[in-house]
Amino acid sequence: MDLSTRYLGLQLRNPLVASASPLSHTVDGVRRLAAAGVGAVVLFSLFEEQLREEAARNAQLVDGPAESFAEALGYFPAVAEEDPGPRRYLSLLERAAASVDVPVIASLNCVTPGGWTGYAHAMQEAGAAAIEVNTYWLPGDARLSGRDVEQRHVDCLRRVKEAVDVPIAVKLGPYFSSTGEMALRLDEAGADALVLFNRFLQPDIDAEALAIVPSVTLSSAAEARLPRTWIALLHGRVHAALAATTGVEDPTDIAKYLLAGADVVMTASALLRHGPEYAGVLLDGLSAWMKAKGFQAVDELRGMLSVTPDTDEVAYERAGYVSALRAANAGYGSW
Ligand SMILES: Cc1cc2nc3c(=O)[nH]c(=O)nc-3n(C[C@H](O)[C@H](O)[C@H](O)COP(=O)(O)O)c2cc1C
């Protein structure tokens, strides 16, 4: 069975990618993911908050402002080695990239514009095969216009693109007035891949304790429908590769994303639930499914159920909506 796949200009042995999660917090974790068979590993994100905290700590120890990361690295005191900041991240990236035979992709959380080019460059220097720009950002300021929010995503990509030569993937959320146009704009701005979608971790409220509870819940397979719909719509309409993330629980979830047109399929929750070795189960299941359906290579099935470029997308969406409602109405009609 030929599972080989191209993604971000990289040759992968298969389309299953371990997406950013705590499983890549250590070199050993990355090794386990690679040993389980994944085609590539995306490291957890380097977050702005970490950098701010670390900068504040270091500001007390060094002379002068740290204008860029390259300079800042030189300034870092030895104690920073023990901090969970950029130096540690870069060290992990360097060691992980050297110890596995699959591409290791770094992830950068580009929350505010400016100041990020240095970190992207440092990631490239540390051996990142590519960089995933994690645009996890909910615009809390209600006065911010949708156009400004979109522009921020494009600016962020442009800045990182200018700083490095390695391919850049943009991981974005689904909440835009026109997600399709956002994808097209990022494509035009040079995104080498679009990762659909970031999963927002909405806090809950504990009514007993009268408190806000920040919580991370793992995904369910039903959540894959939204990214899958967009992948089916964008396949063949963008130059960027399409990476699916959210809701892969069993091998058929991978198959469904590939049929919709995904170049690679990422997974985090399933590996957190069952352990990194579960990647092997997913891959064996994908091969078995392909064999049962008579496919010999993933390229044969990729995009088979995408929305072809000659389809009227609006009519397609409308028809899907209307027929789904008709079926539901018929099913629940006797209530
Ligand atoms: C505990 C946890 C930590 C995560 N950390 C990151 C992160 O650092 N950067 C990122 O881009 N996504 C992060 N994610 C999101 C995952 O990479 C993935 O996109 C999301 O969970 C949807 O995929 P899934 O349904 O396979 O879990 C995290 C998810 C979980 C559950």
C-alpha cells in the first residue's frame, strides 16, 4: 500500500501527522510519535505569553533591550536554560529534529503583529522542516472590524514568510464572515499550507463554585464535519496544501478527510486518549480500508469527494442544507 504523501514540499511516508499537543513536550515524546509511524510531527506552540514572561525575567538581568531574537539569544543568561521559554523550545526542536527520521514542524503562536520574525528565523536555524503559524486568537475587542481581524492574519503570515525560507503553514480558526475568502487571501499571500481548523478552548462556568473554569476538552469525531466541509470546498481552489485537524478518532475519519481533499490529516486528541502508539492502529486501519475499497495509493482517493471547481459552491451548500433538513424533518416527522 502506498501511503506516501507530499506536504509543504516535504516527502512524507504517510499522511498522518501528529498535531501540536503536549505529546511533543519532550524529545522522547517526539521519538514515540515517530516510532508509532506518523508521517511528521508538529511541535506544541511557542506562545507569546511565555516570551513575555521570560523577557520580563531577563530584563532584570541584562543590559539594554532585546531587539531581535538573534540578539536576545546572545543576551540570555545561563539560568534561562532551565526556563520553559524560547531557548528550551529551540533546544527541544534541534534535538527532536536530529533524533527522528520524519520532518519536525515548529509551531509559533503569532498573537500580536511585529517582533516575530526573529523567532521564526531561530526556529528555522534550529532545524524546523517547516513552521506552522498558529493564529489562535479570539478578537475580544468588540469594536474590531472583521477586515482588521483578517488583515492581521495576512500580516502575520507575511512577516514570518519574509523571515524564513522554510515552508509556512497557517493554522486558522473557522470563525470568519467568509472563511473561504480568508483562505484565498492567505493562499495569495504565500501560505504553503492551510491547517483547518484551530479548535478554540472555550472556558466553562462552574455554577456551584461561581467561577470560570479554564478547561481543555478532547474532540469528538462529529467535530470533523466543519473542517471537512471546508476542505472539500477549498480542494482545487487554492495552491496551498490542505491539512485537516479535528475529530480523527478512527481510521475512517482519516479516510473521510482524504476523500474530501486533505493532503495530510492531523491528530492530537486520539493520541492523547489512547497513547502515541495509537498512530500505528490508525495507519493499519487506513491501509485495511484502502485495500477493502481497492485503492493502492492515497493519491488515488484524495479529493474524490471534494466539491469540484466547476460546482456552484453556493448552490452546493444550499442543496446540502435543504436536503439535510428534509431528511431530518422526515425522520422526526412523527414526533
Ligand atoms: C491538550 C492540547 C494541547 C494543544 N496544544 C496546541 C498547541 O500548542 N498549538 C496548536 O496549534 N494546537 C494545539 N492543540 C490543538 C491540536 O493540535 C489540534 O489542532 C486540535 O486538538 C484538534 O485536533 P484533534 O481533534 O485531533 O484533537 C492542542 C490540543 C490539545 C487537546
